[in-house]
Amino acid sequence: MDRYESSYDVDPELHASLVPQASRPKESGAVGLLGEMAEPRRMRPSTFRCAAATVLALLVVVFIIVILWLFLHPSKLYLSVDHAATTGFNFTAAGGLAGKFDLTLRAINPNERASVYYRWVDVGVWYNGTYLAGAHAPGFFQPPEDETRVDVVARAAPGDAGTALPRDVEEGMKKERTAGKLTVDVHVVAKVRFRYGVVRTRKYTVRASCPAVPIDFASPTSFHRVNCHVHI
């Protein structure tokens, strides 16, 4: 037995030289494998979580937009006709109208925080749906809670054969002139922009209709204000 046991005694250094390099365990690979096993696996977000996050983000955006709209949305503007008269009113041989309409508009900005900048103002005078005269007024600036009066002169261009007044319109106006008072409609179109401090809004188109504006051919002693219907 001693003989056989001694035959199996091998020098450790010799044994290491005889063992192939490929059969030896790679310590670095084992360590890397253990590191990968020790690192927790990253879970991919589920579709439900992605959808919930998207919906939540949209709700936040909508909430911010609503708050800004409630805070920055301008109040309704007010317009009225405070004076109306005519000079040189007459009918031309071509069936048109001559003369001018002197109008005084009153613009009110009721906003407490917003100022208004009128870029321009167009005014038209109509009778039973027929355009009579028009004027273009320059822009003006209105601070918050301000009132501004704008004087405009709407001139009637003499008509020719292509722009003659309809027969019924001419007859109706002649009858009212004989009675001493003419009733017209005044329409206003303006381009405005609101400003909150340093923040400016987009441009708005303001449309106002002022119905049944009386024009006295005699020297009027008083004028009853006509309020306009304003749409932004």
C-alpha cells in the first residue's frame, strides 16, 4: 500500500504545469458572473404606467392653460356712439350720396389689469343694409379702466352708375330727411391687442354694431347715447 500511495504523490508545482490553461477556472469571469447575478434586474415600465403618466401630464397642461385663460382673458370691451350729425347731406345726379357724417365714439376698457392697444379703427355708416359712408381712424392706447373718445368723419363718396343707391333706400332717406331726422346703423371694426405688464396677447378683431343711431338735420340740442353690441 505504501508503494502505491507514494506513486500518486505529485509535486504541486509539477501538477500546475501539467494542467492545461483552458481547464483552469477564470477568476475574473467568475467574479463578473457573480457581479451580474448580484445586480438587480431593471424592470421595464408597463404600458399602463406610460399611459397614466401621459394622461397626468396632459391634465397638468390643460389645468395650466385654464388658469392662464381665466387670469389673462380680457373682459368685454364697451363701445358707444355719443354724438352723430351730418353736413352737406344731399343726393347726386348719379343716384349717389354726398356729404359727411360726424361721429363721436366712446371706447371703454373695463379691465383692471389689462391695457388695450387699438391698432386701427374702421367705421361705417349703413342705412337699411346699404353702405353710405366710411372712415378710418388711427390707433390709440388705453390703460386699464380707461375711457377714450374718438372723433371720426365718415365721408360719402358720390356714386356713379355702378354704385348708385337702391331706389327704395333713396326714397326712404328722402322721407326721413323731410321729417327732420335720419336713423342709421354704425358698424365698427377694430384690431386690438391686450397687454398684461410685459405680456402681450395675440391680435383680436373687435366688431361692434350700433343700431338705430339718430341723426338730426336741425341743430340738435342733445344726443342720447347709443350703446353698441361688441364682439371679440
